[in-house]
Amino acid sequence: MIRQDYNRIDPKRRSTIDYKKKLFAVPTYRPQYYQHRLSLYENPPTAEITLEQFEQWAIDRLRILAEIEACSFRNKTPAETAAHVTPLLQRWLPLHSNTSSSTGSQDENLKLERQKDHYSHFILRLAFSSTEDLRRRFARIESALFKLRFQNDDAKERQTFVESLQLDWEVVSEEEKKALGSDLQNATLGLKRQDVEEGGWFKIDFETVPELVEGRRVFLKAGKAYVPVREQMSMVLAGFNARLDQGLEIAARALPRLDEDDRLTPILNHLSKNFATPDSTLSDSDSAVPGASINATSIDLLSQNFPLCMRNLHMTLRKNSHLKHFGRLQYTLFLKGIGVTLENCLIFWRQAFKLITDDTFNKEYRYNIRHAYGDVGGDAIRRGRGYAPFSCQKILTEHPPGSGESHGCPYRHFSVDNLTTLLQTTGVNDRDVLRGVKEDVEKKRFHIACNRVFEWAHQGDIKRVKEDGSWGAAELDTIVHPNTYFKRGYLLRNGGAAAVKGDEMEM
């Protein structure tokens, strides 16, 4: 009979620390230091932040990524993209260089900026790692953001950052440089013989710099690309992409084991949905249109500035003298958002529903309108404010229209033929615009199609405010809310000041 030693620990699970010390130990993490403005995001953050910071920082970064993707969809040049995104970066995700402060990287404001940038990247990395499509899109846009920042960074700080990376680059020796001098010069346009001999060169696997190989800007030999120091950005970008792809794969494998399901998972799921069209709402101060006379009798005239979703509801209402429930709710909240008072809204709906009696209207419809405004029903917090106007994201993803219903987004819920007919009915007859809208819809870029129509309808006014400098990029960013569409269009056509502040993102 073999005697069992119950005190013996399995060698595969041998522990050098008492299990009680492990159980009650307080975890300690190495503090994060942000010596440089730029980062390859190799080490995940470890300090504690609030749930509100977790949510808001991710939303602010998502706004920037959505604008960069929108610029890509509109085929803007790198210079145009930089001019459009830079003011938005200063507003939502500022990241200043060490030279902007007398204390350098030790400045508390710089630390907070870099901490927000660091955490927001990893939060979105976790949110967008669930599917291959999201990972690919996130990597592409993050790469574009890194490239924009790298190009705009201070030259001295940029070089210090590159030297700190310790990337796997092999420096070409002087002997090899002299032996390949003519080949290096012929393969690299714009370099003189003296530049080849005196400049620095690196040797790297050609697969890591496809951009340079495609542009025939490097010399290839034995599977290696000989890259001049002036093309340093392409090599850094290749290193950034390789690390990001690897990090997204790791995050995808770790996602099913996420413990904080009750608090974090709903936020992450909402962020990933908003990657198609960022969710937004207008604050109370941004919803009203200054100088506009908005009442029950002026809505017909103002409807010329409505987005297509609301224009379709208005036209259907005038045609049928009726809208079903979700159409009434969507349109009522939009009218509330542009400044129509409850009294005027009740007058408008009563006049529109002209085929029914006053008694029927008061019994079946009046209460719902008052409830949307917060005049009746609801809890004490919401009463007096009511429901917020629907954003594009909410219209796109919730309550798809059924038979006989007119709510929703025409760019998503209409067939291409019906959408084209509706656009032509509202005065959009430009063939290039209609062709672009069709392409956007086929690629499910619904908010881009809507912005395309807006830019065409107000092209003269947009050109004017850009030339006189009265509106900047922040006032002309991508529209993701129907009320922003109306307010911006109204102000452009009536020569209003740039009072359209960007939408405030919310979860």
C-alpha cells in the first residue's frame, strides 16, 4: 500500500508564495510614463480611471476616427484631411509636444492629454476587436491618425521618439553602401550621388514597407529593401501597423473572458455599433436656431432645409394627412429639437390630421405629443424635458419601418430606385451626386450619402464661409444628427454666424 503525502504540491503547480498571501495581496502595477508625444501603444494602461472617463475618452477618440474615415470616403487629399481633422483634434483629443511646456513631459496637462490618448486607444481596441471587419477598419484609421501626428510632430522630438523605439532595422555599412552606390541612386528618385554616400540607409524586409515598394522608391536585393533615412516614416508606420494587428488579435482572444460583463460590455458593444455612424445628441443650447421664426405655420417653408428622413415624413404627412406611431414620434422630436414649442406642435399636428375630428385627435394623439415633450408622464427627472431628438445612429439601428410606415432613414431603408426618385423629387438632379449616393448606399455608408447631398445643396454657401473665414472645420464636420443638418443648412442659407457647435457625443 502506497502512503499518500497530502502536503506535497504538484510540481506543475508548484508555488513559492503562500496561497493566503496570493489571495489577499493588493495588485501593484508599474506606473505609466509618457516621455514622448507619440506612442506605438505597446503596453496596455494599468492605472484606475472612472467609468465616466472610460466612456467619454472612448467617445472623443471615436469622433476623430469617424472624421478621418469620412475624409477617406470623400477622397480628400492628405493635406485636405489634415486641415479638416487638426482643429477637431485640438478640441476632442489634444496632444501637445514637450516644447509647448517649460517643464517638458513632466507638465501635468501633457500627462493628462497623453493618458487620455493612451487609454482611449486601448478602450477602442477592445471594442473593435470582436470581428475581422472591425479590426481591419480600426487598424486602417488608427494608422492614418498616427501618420498625421507623426508628420506634424516637432522634428527633434520625432527623431528622439524614433530612436527610442529600437525597431528591427539593420543599418547599411559604409562598405555595402559604396558597393551598391549606383543601384541605390538609380532606385531612389531625387537622390544625388553625394546624398547616397553621406545619408543614412537601413535594410529591412521588403514585406514591411509595401508602400515604398509599390511606389518604386527603394532598392530591393535578396528580399531586403534598402530604405533611405528620408523614408523613415514608412518604416515607423510599418512597425506601428504590425504591433497594432498583433494587439488586436490578442484582444480578440481575450474578449470572451472579460469579467466586468455588467458594466463594460454594454459600453463596448455600443461603441462598436457607433463605428458605422457615431451616436450624438444636441445640447439644449445648440438645438435652437437663432433668428429663426419657427411656429406651426412656418414648418412648410422650413422643410426645404430638412434632411431627407424628415423631408420624407413631412411630404407623407401632407399627402396622407396621417403618420403611424414611430413616424409621429420621430418627426415630433425633430420639431421639438429645432425649436417648435409644445403649443405650436399641437396646432401643427391638429391641422395636419384634418381628416379626423377634434375629439378623436384629443383622445388618440394629443397625449403622445405632450409625453414626447415631457409635459406629462415619465419620471420626475425627465418630466419637463421629454425625449431627446433621434440621432442618425438611432434612426439607422432601431425600429426599422414596416409596411405603410414612413419613418427611418431613406438611405438605408429605401431601395435604390425609390431613393433616387425621392431625391429627384426634392430637387437633387445632379448625376454625379446621385451616382455617389448610390455607391455610398451600396457600401452601407449611409451618413456619408446624406452629407454628400448636403454639401451639394449648400456648395455655394460652404465655399463662401470658408473663403471669408467665418466658419472653420469644427463647424463643418460630418453631420450625424438630423437637427444639426437643419440648423447648419438654415444658417448657411440665411448668412448666420457659425453657431453650430459640434454634436455632443453620448452613450
